[in-house]
Amino acid sequence: MRFLTLGNATDIGASCHYLSFDSCGLVLDAGADPNLEGPDSLPRFDSLGDRPISHAIITHAHHDHIGAIPSLIEAYPHVAVHMTKATWQLTSMMLEASVRLQRRRYEEGSSPYPTLFEYEHIDAVQDATRTHAYEDTFELVAGDLAARFYYSGHLLGAAGVLLTTGDGMRVFYTSDTNIRPQTIVPGGHYPKEAVDVLIMECTLGADPEAERVTRKTEERRFLQSLQKVLRRGGTVLLPVFMLGRAQEVLCMLGSFRERGQINKGFPIYTAGGLRQVSAIYDATRYDTPRLDPDFEVFSVEQRRFPRSQKAKRQSIREPSIHVLSSGMMVENTMSNWVAQEIVEDEKHAIFLVGFAKEDLPAGRLLHAAMNGAEEVVLDPRTGVQTIACDVDRFRFSGHSHRRDLVALVQRLSPRKVILVHGDTEARAWISDEITRACRGVEVLSPELGEDVEC
């Protein structure tokens, strides 16, 4: 087997890895880099030359794993695309949302690039897609290469994949994975027998704090912070990624309400795409791994965030919780608008429940607040604003922390580990720790375009 990274190798960007076997060439994921625009956001398919791609295995529906599927199919029209049924339901919705977003950015002049694909290209993705159940073996090349999905614990429909060759070589790709349960989805499942090659994410490899924080203690701290703001009549803004984090947070808020820890009279506002995702979560609750299959996201009473400016402003004048996209609070989004409205009022709070990139508004706000700065720019058109509201971050990641990842290596006993989906510091820490804890295991951290033989 040969391995070649086609996406960003030194950060969390376009996830796309090329594997070639004697009988087949395939890609693991086909994502677009959310930090880039236009053609620059796509994997380097051109670097493959005349090497074939017969199959694409898509592990979950986040943009950095699916955003380039239409471009892949355009370049390789005969490729067969494999994913779980729930991932396909989410992927079709997310690709449609991507078309709308790309069009809006181009039309308003915030991006110089027209759309990378149109709605008709999503039809081509559907035609190419085959869905598979967890732990059902499906053949890629008859007698020579087979695959099996394992639930990865990251979000609805997410999977790692085990590839087995005709001569018995076993390759496991974790993709984004979480060993531990969240609030809706349980922890991941993994092969019971050892593998030869492990391709493993290392998102939190450079985050020592993540391994010291438990979900139980973080939920308790989150509840106490919510109660404090609501008691004083404030609004809490929770900027969320609409797929995964939004639904997990709503489940948590519902639990607080049911236990009487948050007054049911305080409204929860949601809007847009996250409500569509929540509907898919609810529709698949008996067919996908759940901690409680009877739980429905829409059983948590929630109001639709108003459309008019007057009604929006009225919604933040009462004690309330706003669960709104985007998680990074990028300009021209609902979370950014609410943040601008409340950041200068000490009664309110902005609580981040996920990763916040420092060069985007959520990251700038968090960095400023944690370092004692008094001002922030959430939107250049508004300019500098004073930070008066509470600002905090709560760790509810969908990824395993670094100690759990090393434990997974020990559990799967590979002879080689290939580290992906993490920055240079993250990969370095995990590489060193695997070398220390797992004697005889070779650890590789390939760069973009580096061809590795396994």
C-alpha cells in the first residue's frame, strides 16, 4: 500500500488521503479547507497525475471532509462514493448549504470566487453514492479489497473504516473520532483485532488542557455560568457549528430544564441550518448509535430566531439562550450579529462551546477576554467595541484527547501509524508519546504530496 496526503497535511483543513493498492486506488474523504476559498480550498487532485481513483470513502459530513466531493466526481466521473446512510442525508443538506453560502459571498463581494459547484452537481454525487451499515463488509475489488465502517463517536453518521486486502493486510482510518460519549451519541467502536497500519487523527494533540477536563465537570461549570447570567436577566449567546455541536448542546440544555436547573420560562432560540440538521438527528434516532434513542432534539422547546431587526433586538432584551451559527462567529452570520449587540453590556454573556480559530471573530474575542483586553473587533464595518459581557469557553469537543488517542494505538497494536488532521505541534507530541509508549511502532507524519510506502 502507498499513502499520499492530498489536503492540508500540517493543519486541520481539506481532509483527503490517497491510498493505492495493487488492485485499486481510492481516497479517504474529499474535504474542502474552510479557511480558504475557491480552488485553493480543494485537495491537490492534480498531483496524482495518471494514478486512478476508483472509490472514495467518506467518513462524516463536516465540510472539511465532504466539500470537495463534487470536484472529485467531476475529475473522476466513474468513482464510487461510500458512506453511511445518515452521513449521506447530512452530506446532501450540507452541500446544498455550501452552494447557497458560496453564491452569497460572491454576490455580496466578500469572495472573488463563484461557486465551485452547483445544485446539479449534488445530483451527480447522489448517483455515485452507495450507503452501508456499520460493521457490514462491502467489497471494493472482488476478492482483493474490502471495507467495513465502524461508528467513530464524533457525530451522527460518522465512521472510521477498516480496509482489508486479499492477502490479509488490515488498514484502519479513524477519521475524526471520540472514544468517550457526548450527550446524544456514544463513544466510538473500533476493530477488535490488531491492524497493520493505523491512519489516525490528532486534532487535540497540542492541547494538554483537554485531557484534564471531564465532560461531567465541564457541564457543571457550564450550568453554573448559565444560571448566573439568566438570574441577572441577561442573554447568553452560544455560537455553534450547526452540525453536531448544536444538537449536543441543545440536548444538554434540555437536560438542565428537565432537572429544574434552568427555568423553562427562559426561551431558547435556534435558527437556520442547525434546525434542518436537528430534524435529521431526530429522524434517524432508532437507526444510528444513540445514548437514548427516544431523545429528540425538537423535544427541547425552542423558538425560531426572529427575522426582523426589531424582533431580534426584543429577543435579547429578556433572559434567554441563543443557540446560533456560526461557531466561529464569522461576519454576516446570526451569531456575529447578536455578539455585536450584547458584547458591550455586562448583563449578557458569550459562551464558546467549540474550537475558536484566533484570526476569526470568536477566536479574537476569546483571546482578548482571556488576556485582559478591553476591546475587540467583531466586524470591521462596526469597528472597535468594548468587552463588557462575560466571555468564556467550555470544552465539549467531538474529538478524543491525546491520551485517549495513544491508548487507541496501544489497543489496535499497529506496526505503523500515520498521523493526520492535526497541526505540526499536535502531531509531534503524539508521535513522541507513541514512540515512548508503544515499542516497535513506526510513526509517520507525511507532508503534503509526500508519497509513503506501507
